[in-house]
Amino acid sequence: MRANTFKSDLFSQFARVGKALSNPNRLELLEFLAQGARSVESLANSTSLSVANTSQHLQHLRQAGLVTSQKKGLKVYYSISGDDVIHLLDSLRDVAERHISDVDKIVTTYLTAKDHLDPIPATELLKRVKQDLVTVLDVRPKEEYDAGHVRGAINIPIEELEQHLQQLDPAQEIVAYCRGPHCILAFDAVEQLRKKGFQAHRLEKGYPEWKVAGLPIEKTISTTH
Amino acid sequence: MRANTFKSDLFSQFARVGKALSNPNRLELLEFLAQGARSVESLANSTSLSVANTSQHLQHLRQAGLVTSQKKGLKVYYSISGDDVIHLLDSLRDVAERHISDVDKIVTTYLTAKDHLDPIPATELLKRVKQDLVTVLDVRPKEEYDAGHVRGAINIPIEELEQHLQQLDPAQEIVAYCRGPHCILAFDAVEQLRKKGFQAHRLEKGYPEWKVAGLPIEKTISTTH
DNA sequence: CTAGCATTCAATTAATTACTTGAATAGATT
DNA sequence: AATCTATTCAAGTAATTAATTGAATGCTAG
């Protein structure tokens, strides 16, 4: 029957994308890639995976159409295929957050702060930035910041925050962001900053969402090497 | 390390949703459920699955938060958990369509018509409806039409289309829709109608997308039974 | 053109998943 | 209370998936 094989062929294709999203390690790789292109080795170092295993997962993702790869010199760089993939990941997290009660349990178990630290939406941040009311703080590793960040944001990786507090104006509100709505770095940063007396908030989502919304970004220019 | 178990715990939760989307049969069940609530038996009849197997898949979906169940009399009715799930499914299909070349291959293999039969977007249909320029045709089974349909649409299930052509005004444009952007029913309907000399087009997406966009719908009132 | 490096491939093992079959449960109907 | 009906549970098999290890490939730079 024409209609039935068409249907099952199509659902099998859609399921390939679902399969790619069905492994926690692959989801972590996608979150890293959403920040910018990365080599296999670099990804393996950022996760707890072996290089060979990382490579296999990346190929799985590529076959599902979620990432693309490009060889540059000795290294192979993987990137997210498009903005639609960022939206898909956002949708996935959104559904999980709304309908799986364990997600909320995990967040409240690991984070002491109440009501998720009052996240502020991107549009609101943009407004305050224009009035010069806030310091925007990117707490991701330098590598990710360099690959692209919210325009005007300063970068203090979370591990260095305590040592570099003097870079921050105690009189001005701070809005911290990182990789996405559930990335712990910004949560941690806000907690630390509040303890030190700063007025700190978390950006509702992360850099990838800011970028695909078409909001202003900038990159650290890298010289050819 | 606090951050790492938080992260892997969270990604494991998100992966549960991915897992639920990783099986073609579950995706088909979700597509049916997106049309309206359905009993296990009814879903088993609409698919090629046994009742026990259908039940297991539905439980898998429920554990991932994608569907909810409610017992009414003898039967258990399953429903989509929320609009966010419809968006997730749309996002999934969108990514697959854009980045997996096989998807386009399948569509063009099974469908002779060129450029996917000129789909018209929902906003455009709404405009033409207001000017009374089109007949909106729902070609899904009556059960799905009754559970909810585009306001003003008439229902002729695809198998009955050939016998009921006299219900359609040959002078007016026809826009056909069904379960979603890749549902074959509307493709078939447009093909059939064009052969008979009608000016027919396909609605770009299906009923679930129309509904979650907040566009006007209506339901067939069912008496209690 | 050889040595070194990043990535991929191939083979294996352990774990998970899909589906079938038949029995069990929990409500509704007689 | 006994029976019927829709769904779920439980056990078993076949198939798929994740991760490890070590070898192979394909560039690059000396």
C-alpha cells in the first residue's frame, strides 16, 4: 500500500532525529556545539568521553542531520547544522521541564536559590543594556566566549569569578548568562555574586538562544594560525 | 562534583524525551494523538500494532511526559500533554526535512506532483476564508474531524472523496488539509481533485498546527454515552 | 618521504529496546 | 456475585545501542 510505506518510511526518518536526541552524552555534545564549532578532541576533553567514543557520537549526530563537519588542517571541526536545531533543543528542554517532574526536582535539589534566581528575558536585558543599567557577564570558558557572545558582555569564566570580582562595578546590576536555560554556570555565578553583595540576576536563556533570536552579538577576532 | 552530576542528571532527563521520539511507531501514535484524545484500542486499530504493544508505547510516551491518560468508563484515553509537544514534533520534522536528504527523496518518490503541490500557509487560508473565496476540505477520518477541525471546514475522508465530489463547488478553489505537514491524505486529495479539474491546494501544515496557533476551530458536539 | 597527530574504523562486550504471547487486573454490565 | 471488556503486566527472544580497545587512515610539517 503506497500510503503506508510512505508513512512508515517518513516516520523512520523522523525517528533518526529522535534517536540522535536519545542519549545524554549526545545532548551534551550538542550543547557545546551550540556555542560554536569545536574539534573532536576539544569536545572529548570537555566531556568525560574518549576521543573514539566522541567521534562515534558525532557521526551519529551527523547522520541525523543535526551537525556538520569540516576539516581544517589537522582537525575536524563540527558545527550545529542550523538555527532549527537550536529551536529543536529548546523545544526538547521545554517539554522536559514542563512535563517531567524529575527535572524540577533535580534543579531544586542542586540549587538552593529560590524561584530559579529570577531569570530575566532577553528583551528585558536588551532594554536595560541600552540604558546602560547593567553589566552583562558571560561565565562560559574563554573558548566559547571568543566563538561568539552577547554584544558588550565581559567574560569571566566561572572558576575565575571569585578572583576577579574587582572587575565588576558593585553599584550596577549584573546579569549573568552561559550555555542555555539549564546551564549551571550562570546559576552558580548569581549565587556567588549575591553572597558578595552584588545585585545579580540570570539571563533566562543562553547565548545560542540569544543568537538565533537575531539579537546583537560579537566575536573575538582570531588571527589565522 | 556538584556541577557534573547536576548536568548529567539533567541531560539524562532530556534524553528520556529524545528516547520517546526515537521510535517510528511512537511518532505515529503521537501524530494520531495530536488530532485529539484516543483510546488504546482505537490507536491499535489505526496502526499496525497489537493492543499490548500500543499500550507499552503509550506508557513510554507518558513516562517521557509527552502524553497523559485518563480513564473514562471502560476505556483509557490518551492525549497530548500540551501545545509544547506539538511544537516539539513540528521542530523535529522541520529539522529532518531540512537536513536529512532522504526525507525529500521519500516525498518525491511517493508523490508525483511537483513542488509539493504549492502549499498555502495558514494566514493566507484565513484571509481567503474571510472573503469566502475557498472551500476548506478536511480529509481525515470522521473521528478525527469530530474531535476538532478548522472552523467552517467540511469533512470528506479521503477514501470517500471520489464518491462525494458533487459536494464540492467546481467554481471555487479548494484547500485540503489533514494531520500535519507530511500527512499524505491532503497530498492525495489535491492530486485527485486536480485530475477532476478542480483548482486545489494543500494547507501547508495540519490541524494540530492550526489549533496551537490559536486559529479558529470548532468541534462536533458529542452527546454523552 | 617519513614521523607525528587527529580522527575514524572494526571488533567485542554489556546493556537496552521492541515485540510477542499469555496471564492478571480493574471497572462496568448482567 | 459472575461475566465481560479494555488495558496493563510479566516473561522471553531477537535486535539494536553504547562504550572500550587497538589498529588503520589521511593529513601536515619537518
